[in-house]
Amino acid sequence: MNSKITYHQQVSYCGKPRCRRCREGIGHGPYWYAYQTVNGRTVRTYVGKEPPAEMQPTSEEATKTTAAELPTSLARLYVLGQFRLEHRNGQQWQTVKDAAMQHQRVRSLLSCLVSNPGRKLGREQVMDMLWPEADFETATHRLDRAVHSLRQLLEPGRSRPATSSLLLTEHQTIQLADQEQLWTDADAFDSLVARARASNDPGQTEQLLEEAMMLYSGDFLPDERSTDWIQTRREGLRRNWIGLLLELADLRTAREALSSATDTLDRLLAVDPTNEAAVQRLIVLLARSGRRGEAIRAFQRFADVLKQEYNIAPLLETRSLYETVQRGEDPAVLLREQGNLEGRLL
């Protein structure tokens, strides 16, 4: 039995010694791939740099999904799986095509600010992060030019860029406007996850997690050079994304939406094929759905990947689940006996 097709963006690395993009941690892409589980094995198919047509919402849909969240936003910035800036034009949003969006200094400054808590940094901090090898005068000049260009990019219609409300400079600090004025998908994702964790209503929690899942289109700033501040933010968002998919699968399982729960786990394993918690859940779900052969193949595929990449074997509890399914027994019985997995998987 085949699962539905899901899509995800990824950066690829050619591994060639002379490739500057790979050497600096930038890589190639990001590219879109289609994922589908066929007979227990996840198959990846290259799509291209542009998302498939079914992934692109109409302007009417985009307005509908964001209007309630962004009543006062002047601009919005997408940094999950992409790097795209949009300006509000009435009730519609227009993607910025300005060449300045491709200037490395401008991109680096914007990336630096959006990666840090509060979107605020001291001038010297920014200079040390972006141009550690430059002398103070050179770094100051570069930063001033980058600030000016970024202000023009954020608010092209403002006659005096220095009065920008989206990029503030005062008391030797540089700060981007808050979420109400400059919306970012990463901060919206974090907010939805936090609200889901604070909710005691399973239905509301599931809805919030689904909204967060839809926002996460890929890794944080995937085509930017991998620096410490970007990597820290990227890893934090990715951990939250993995956690929400596991929780979402559990919530769907609890209300017997086994097919939806399986699709959620497939989406996670397509990107993180060695996530053992997801594999354990998938084995149980497939067995409960009468898809015993797929459950067995899912384990075998997982064991092969672990062996090839890390030269290790699955955990004992995972092997026990596999052996239980292989014998044609109900894995729920084993889970009740083990106790430690029961609450998380059923």
C-alpha cells in the first residue's frame, strides 16, 4: 500500500573538493523533493527549485490564511525552506524582486538579526559576526551600507530610509521590528508550537500543531552560509518540528485517525530516516492497520540505514516490536507489558 505524496525542501552537497558552496556549508539549492512510502520504503523524487503546483496557494488562499494573524504587518519574511520577503499591497502580498535581496551583505545582516532572540544586536556584535577579519573602520562602513540597503528593501516607499519603522538603529543597537510589523514564518511557527504546548484541549492542540506543520517548509535559511547563529536557530526549529510531528501523530492515533497519523510519520521519516521514535510508532500503526508486511519492511529499512550510516543496531524495544509483528501478534500487548512506550504510542 502506498502513502500519499508529501513535499519537502532540502539543500544538497556535491562533495567536490573545489566546490566553494559546499566548502562554506552553503550547499546547492534548496531543491524540492517528493516523498512517498511504497511498501514500507520511502522513495524520494527530485522536483526542482520551484515548488510543485499543488504546493502553491492562490493569492486568495494566502490572504485568507494570514489575514487573521497579520492585521498590522507591513512586510513578511519567509525563512523556513526559503528566503523570501513580501510587502503588503492592500489585502494582497507582493514578493520583493529587488536585486538588493541577493546582495550578500544585506542578506547576511537580515539573517543575523532574524536568527537572534528579540531580533536585536549591538553594532559591534554584528560587525564581529559578519566581518571578523576587517578592521573597525572597514566593518563600520560595510555595516552602514548594509543597514541603508536593508531599510530601502524593507520600506522602498519611504522617502527618508533613516526613519524606517522596520529597522531601528539607536544607542549602538540594530533591531528589526517585532512580529506585528514584520511577520516571519519562523516566529509564527514557534508561537503556534508554544500555544499548542500550553493547551489542555487535544482538539485545539492538534489544530495548532497542524498550522505549525504547514508553516514549516524546510530548514531555517537553507541556502545561507552555515554560521553559529544560523545553526543554533536552525537546530532549535528543527527539534520543535520533529517534536510536533511525533505529538501530532500521537493525537491522530488517539482518535483512531490511523491513516493521517501514518502520513505524519512518513513526512518525518522522509527527512529524518533514523528517528527511532517515529519508526516505533510507524511499526505499531501499520500493524494496527492490517499492513503487517509494510511494518516489517519499515523496520528492515530502518535497520539498514542505521547500519550503513552509524554501524549500530536498533534499540531492543524497537527490535521487540518488529519481532512481535513478525510473529503476527498484536504489538499493543507488548507495549502494555513494557509500559514505558504505551502512553506515547497508543
